[in-house]
Amino acid sequence: MSFTKLSKNVLGFIINELTLSQKIGTQFPYDWSNLLAMSEDFFVRNVFEKGLFRDMLQTVRYFGFERTDPVFQTLEDSLPKPTLRAYENIRIGMLNAKNRRTA
């Protein structure tokens, strides 16, 4: 197989594969520059550092608190207060929604 044909196949795969931002439905394309190699933890970290409420909500819905809490805890001291408040509000809202479903 020639290099040109191989590179076209790889490029076709990249173009046809949804990015994590697209799968989750975030407003900002956190993985635009690192389509193939970005770890999920790094993605979550980028979302928290950007601090957009809707993107944080979508990320928590996709991964769950079990996955996002450890990443959040590593950043907690460096995040602005509005981001900390937003994450807590997401936690409260999701807990309330869960309690309503089970009641």
C-alpha cells in the first residue's frame, strides 16, 4: 500500500470519527487540536479549566461524578469560585433529579 493511499485512509477515519466534544455535545471543541491522542481525563480537565456551565454539565452527564470528581479535586485550588459553584450546583441538581426519579 502506498503512503498516499494509507494517509488518505487515516484522514478519512479522522474525518468520519466523532470527536469527544461532538459525542458529549459541548459548545467548545476542547479536543480540536488533539483528535486522536487526548485522554478523557485531560479532556475533563480542559472543560473545568474553561468553566462553561453547559459544557461542565454535559461532561458530568457523559462521564459521571465517579470519573469527573478525581479530576476536579486536582484542580479545585486553582479554579475560580464561579466554576467551583457551578460544579456544586450541577451535583445538587443531579442529586435532586435522581431523588425525584426514585421517589
